[in-house]
Amino acid sequence: MTIKNYSVVEIRNDSVKSVAGDSSERIRSRFAREAESLQERAMLIGKAIGMTAVVSVAVSKEKGGIAFRFARDSGEDFDAKGILVEGDSPNVSSLLKVLK
Amino acid sequence: MTDTVSYDAVIKSLRMMKRVRNLHGAILIHEGIPLGGDTILTDAGNDGFVREVNALSSLYRNSREKVGRVLVEFDGGNIMIFLSDPFALALFFGSGVASEKVEKYGEEFLEKWADALQLEDSVLSLPLMTEKGLKETNILDDEESAEVTDDHEESVEVEAEPDSEDDAGALWDDFRVRTENLFSKVLGRAQAKRFIERELTALGVEKGNHLSVSQFRPFGERLIKRVKDRTVKKQLELELVSLVGEFTK
């Protein structure tokens, strides 16, 4: 079984660019919307437990998943890199692994 | 959920897993209320964390998407959260432990207690994704999988829950009044009432909503934690255990 409905994106200056998989506007918009909410929630979780910087977030859902990580250094030519999966439900560790 | 469960064995097992697996912390949440666990957070930190996990869960509940797991990596540590209504299991771990392993530990723990917690299969085991696609992999070798030798055989007490929502509400009203009576012994009646209201609000339980029988004990323990005098605390604790016992017989 292979995941077919996915998209790997890179975020630069608030712009979401597709680098692999489905590059449709719908996917990129969906990713941006969901990643923004998740980043906010992750920051609040971090604040509650005394952590400051979010490095990455991954979520697996019944039908799909989303993950993103921020650039580690200036050598990476993006602000953040992400993946959005629709349909299949991979585990969260491997979602992030794909981005590393 | 048609039955309620005595969660003592589950919490004991969770604490054991935290120690054996070298995790920084573990906590089990039921309907937004921490049932127990072991973290290095302060009470306020624990409350704040639970509140934010509830908010995260609500984010997806409102959009009717069923979320299974969440992994958040921070610069100083990581959290893996398994969401399976009405439960949430959070595992805290450092960079020395691979997230794949923690995910597997969580899966194993939930599989072990799936019947007792009445979990759905969907949260238990998800396939790995690789750049080439999906692959089912056991990332732990047999020796490592066999490391946990804790209370597999421990029995879990299962009790009947009220038949209807009305019954559950009536039980809660009764428990709440009697808890107010209990705390009225050390506070004024009005103060005891406000104290309970404040704690319920802090947990996100709105007026008109009620806690289920399985939550009576953790809620009572939360109230008792706020009492500073050690002697009074001990006395209230004894009476509370007896009170909760009347509802869970």
C-alpha cells in the first residue's frame, strides 16, 4: 500500500510552495490553514509546560495527517517544510521523518 | 461507554512504563480531567497542559475530523499525545529517545489496556510511512518489547454506569452537594460552593454539565490538593474516599 494523496510543501515568506505530490491550490490552502492553527496550539502547549520554541508538529487523523518542521539553520532554503496526507493515516513519527 | 473502570491499575502501569522506558513524564486524561500519571510539572503546569490538550482536541472535534495522535517537538523536549475520546494519553520525552519508540510504547500501553478503557481499534496501531510508501514495522526487538514486566495480571474492577444521562446528572448533583457538605466543615457553605464552582470552571466544565462517576475521585483529589493544613487535608481525604466509595460500589 502506498500513500498517493499527499503533498510536500515548503513555506517561504508566508508563501506555500508545493515541492512534491499534489500541488493544487486546495491542498496548499488547506495546509496553510491547518498548520497555522496547529502552530498556535503547539505554542500554547509549550507555554503551559515552560517550553519556548516549537521545532516540529505532526498530527495523524482517521483519514490523513499533517506535519511540519521549521528550518534548522540558514542553510535550509525555507522557513518551514510540511506534508499533508489525505485518505491514509500514517503514524506521526514517520510523518516527521519524511521531512527530515 | 457503558461501564466505568477503576483506573488505579492503569495509572500504576502508566507510571511503571514511564520509569522503565525512561520517559520524562506520562499522564492519562479522561474527559478533560487528569486521572493520574507522573510528570515533573507543577500543579499549575499540569492544569495548563491539560487545558491546552483539551483545546487541541476541540480544534479537531469542531471540524469533525477524528485525530489519533499528535507529536510536538520543542527545543527542550517532546510530547506524544494519543487522543481517543474520552481519553488522552500524553508521553513526555527527551531527545535521547526516538519518537518512533515512544509512539510504539504508547501503542503497546493502549493495546494492553484497550478493553479496560474501552478504546476503539483505530487509535491503537497505525502504519509507518516511508518515502517509498507505507510499511508495517515492529521497531522494537523482542528483548526490548519484553522489558515491561509490570502488572499485566492486575485485575481491573468494572462497574455498571447509570442507564441514562439523567441518572448520571442526578448522581453528580448528589455527589456535588455532599462534597459541598464535606468542605463546609472547613470553609463556610457559600465559600465551599464557590470553591467547587471555581475548580469546575478551571477544568472547563460549564454550568449544567456534570462529571461522570469515574471522575468523582480525581476531582475530589484535586479539591483536596488545595487544602493547605495537613491534618485537615488528611481528614478530608479519608471522608472523600468513603464518599466516592458510596458512588462506585
